[in-house]
Amino acid sequence: MYEITVPSTTKSAPGVATEGLGKRYDDIWALRDLDLQVPAGSVLGLLGHNGAGKTTAIRILTTLALPTTGRARVAGFDVVEQPGEVRARLGLAGQSATVDGLLGARANLEMVGRLYHLPAAEARRRADELLERLGLTDVADRLVRTFSGGMRRRLDLAASLVAQPPVLFLDEPTTGLDPQSRNELWDLLRELVAAGATLVLTTQYLEEADRLADDIVVLERGRVAATGSPTELKARIGGERLEVTVGAPKDVGVAVGALESFADGPSDADGLRVTIPVRAGTRLMEVARALDAARVDVTDVHRREATLDDVFLTLTGVAPASRKAA
């Protein structure tokens, strides 16, 4: 496990803190009134649909954009007044891979280490550790331009970890990774956080936020729509969900109508699946009878607890991008 050293002057400071943070482009506010307190050694999940303000927030916190209003500190340093100190203490993996295609994987990581002023031997050691951990040892000396998209993504993530920074910003880090690689990355991130790193994560996979995040901020049109732990947000939305899968597209609308009397809120149709927040005390036998009376061809009926997908849909009115793409 990597040993992460947090500068002694910032150990008591939050990993990330903002107050009234905002960004305006002409007359359009991309982000407004963002207040964050992310303790060192914790994970913040930043959620929202495309255009909600997530990337704008990340760009300000990583000194790539100046705020219009408010203040922000990363690892105890002001992002506007002390950008060099901030950059020396953060790792960033954006949505697009930024590694050099004309270098090998090991050479890329060693170059990043040297840019962080690591001694050559230390940069090589860290590169080898990360190549092994992310399953890239066998291709360590291949030109990156020959890599698949998933391999480039893993290398880009490795580059953000070379200097073992105390604060990590990962913008949709597991997009393009297979399930095994995603689980391995989650394990690595948990180790880093357990060792004291602070992680700010944006993701399209709400399961990822549910499993990794200590707290979640949902952004909607540049403003905070909700905050809380995954458990708190799911409890706030409350209630159980009833999911009905039908046999053909023509049955979806009929099923929605048959379920209306059991619903405690608007229904959601996704392909052949209809989901409703179900009224307390509803019995599955009653649901089955109503569907049978409407002559709906049903292949599955079950009830479940609310998920972060439900939270996201309720708060924003838009299904998560990962689900729409599934």
C-alpha cells in the first residue's frame, strides 16, 4: 500500500473547502454558491447530469479556471492566491486520457514523477508499482498510441497517482474500464483514502458513488440540489420501489396505467422495465391481480429499497447517463 505523506502544515485542514464558489460565463452561471467541506481522508462524490457544473467545479479546484465568486482551498492552500502550492499537492485524472502516445507506459509515468521533482530512482520505482497494480506490466514499454481505450485510461489514472498526492480529483475515472478493472481500481482508491488521501470523484456510475463516497453532492443547473451520505440521501427519498418487467414495448404504457393506483409518485419507464415508488402496505398479490386484469404480459415483478439512481432521478428529473447508455 502506498504511504501518502500529507504536509504537516495542512494535516488539520480539510482536504477541500469552498465557500460561495461560483463561475459565470457572460450571463450564464455554470456554478453558483457551492459550499464544500471535505475532510482529509474521505471521499466526496460529485453527481449531476452533463452541464450540471461538475467539471466547472473540478476545473476551479485544480487551478485550471478562476472562480467568479467565492473562495476555495485544497490541502489548506487557496486555489487563486497559492496555485503552485495547490498543484504540487493534487492529482488529476480528467475525462480524456492525457498521456503521451509517443512514449511507452513506463516512460510516461517516469516523466510525470520527474515533473513532480521525484528523484529518478524513486520515479521509476513508483512507475513500476503502479504498472503492476493496474495490470500494465506486460505492456510497460509499448508505445501508448497502440493501447486500447481502457489501457490508456488505466495509465492516465496511474499518472495521477505517481506522486502520491494528498488530494485526488478523478473525473469519471472508470469510464471505459471492464468490471474487473473497475473493482481493482476501487480497491486501490480505498487503500489511498485509508492512508489519508482526500478524493473528489465525479462518476456516471451511481453504484461507484454508493460504494466509495462518504458524502455526496448532487448538482443541478450549477446549484446544489442535495447533500448527504449515500444512506441519508436514499432515506430522504424514502420508501420502496416496485419494478415490473414486461414482455413487449406495447405493454409498457398499459403497465404504467395498471400500476398508477399503487404509486406514491411518478413512474419511470426504462426499456421494458417500469419502476414506481410504491405506497406503504401495498401487497404484491394486489399488484399481480391488477396487471393480470389489464392483460399485461409480465416477465418479472419485485420490490426493492431506493437506490442512488432513484435519488438522482427524483432530484434532477433525468436518468443517470450510465443507465440511459446501458
